Amino acid sequence: MKLASLRNGHPDGQLVVVSRDLSRYADASDIAPTLQAALDDWDRCKPALEALSDLVNDGTADTSAFDPAQALSPLPRSFQWADGSAYVNHVELVRKARNAEMPDTFWTDPLMYQGGSDAFLAPTEDIPLGDDKWGCDFEGEVAVITGSGPQGLSPDEAAKQIRLLMIVNDVSLRGLIPGELAKGFGFFQSKPPTAFAPVAVTPDELGDAWDGRKVHLPLVSYLKGKKFGEPDCEVDMTFDFAQLVAHLAKTRPLTNGTIVGSGTISNKMDDGPGKPVSEGGKGYSCIAEIRMIETIYDGAPKTPFMTPGDTIRIEMFDKGGQSIFGAIDQKVVRYTG
């Protein structure tokens, strides 16, 4: 089934069930008022939501036209948003851009940071930028929403707690990152609000494109209207979602509605850095990667970061070409306070 949260004047929105083709929706507030409420009572709510989803998809439910512009992120705010870095190829390239060494342990122990989860951007909401020097970048990712579990979950136990999947734009301010990390206390100002696509889906909606731990489809991004990347999510994913969720739960319990991100999707090519789509490669899911590759080959980056007026669209399609989650479709605007 596919779930969304529509604007209704409440910070958490109104829970609705969306048709597979993303054209229609039915109000689900009689089952649970919000997605977080449904996750907190998943054993009761899931069968009822699935029954409503069947009615929506066979055309017998009372539905309305689904407008992504009226959708908030599926969880408009969350108790926990933890973003991993499962694609170590991306980590390696970005650290090179900062002239930072990459420890060998990065290949055996996931990176993860705790992001701001109090106010996510809606999927079609503008990205406010206060200063072009901050280096505004997009990061295309996949994320899972979990149920609950005790501290110390194994990866196999963690996999059983994956409730829903989403796609992500983890906005990053590259110009602020080096100074923040030099303080030794992690990201904060360099990670403004994140956006998620309009719809979260249960794993069964992906069919054989979900193996219980990884998504086996490309994530497509369009920067300023031109295809920028289409890397395969399962390729070069050093740590799968079961490992990422277990990493989060090593020293703390797992709570209903926790969001865990994959980190930027990143593919190598011929055992070297990826190539642009225009050159037969899979492209990139962030600007920082192509800038690093330009530096390696040309001595300096030439692709600029995003500035006001630039647009980014991130979407995933099934094997039949149908959009699965709807699109993250955003424009950078000048923030004037």
C-alpha cells in the first residue's frame, strides 16, 4: 500500500491511502489520524489500511484526486531521523574533496549522523538558501521507516522492523561542512531540513525490486531539468538497511517511526569513479561527487552548487515506468528572513 500525509492545518497532516498509480486517495483518518499514530498501533492499523488500499485500487472506495502539491513529507516530523552513508564510494570521493583521509574502518563500520527531524520540507516545497557561499547541494537517497525494538538488535531482527520505504533529498550545505566537522562534533548548520517524496510504500509494493534489505532499482535525478543521475540502489551499497538499522540500535532502543537513510546513492564505473549520464555512466546523486571527479581529472571543479532559481527533481520508477513514490520536485529560493 501507499500512504501519504495531506495538509490539513495540523503539523502532522492527515493520513490518506493513495492508489498505486498515484492518481487517487482515500481518507484514512478513521483508522489513524496520522502516519505516526498508525505506526504506533501498526498491528491493528496495517490490516485496516491494506483493506482500504484494496478498495482504492479496485475503484470501489470513495476517493479524491491526489495532488502532490498538497502532500507533506509522509512523516512531516519524526522522533528520529538518522542518515547513514552506505555507499562508501560516495564517502571516499567527498572526503577527498575536503582533503580528509578515509580510515579503513569506513568499509566495515557504517557512518551515521542524527539529523534534524522536527520539521521536514514538503516534497514540492522550496529550499531556502541564505548565502550562495554555503554551497547548496542535493543528495538523492532511499530511506526506511521502522517499527520498534530493543537495544542491541541484530541485522536479521532489524530487517523485520522495516515498515515503509521512501526516497529522500538530504539537502547539504557543502561550504559549511568542513568548518563544522573540524570542531569534532558533527553536522548541524550544514544539514538544513530534509525533504521526502509524497508517498511512503510498504515493501511489498516494490515486488522483487525489494529483497528485504536493499532496493533493486535506479534513483533518477534531474538538476535544472536535465538528467543528472540514475545510479542503481543495490550496486556498491556496502551496508544494507538491516545493517544500518542495527547500527542505530546498538546502544539505544528503536522507536516507531524512526527514519533511517541510506546516504547518497553512488555507483562506480569500471572500478573507478562514476561517469556522467551524457558519457554513458550512471551519473550522480549529488553535485559534490561530480565536482570531486572534475578535480581529479581537470585539476578544479567546474559544476556549480545550486543557487536561487535552480531546480531538483528526484524520482524512482518501477520496471513498467510507473512512479513509485511520486517526485521530490523543489526549487532553491533566496531566504530573506
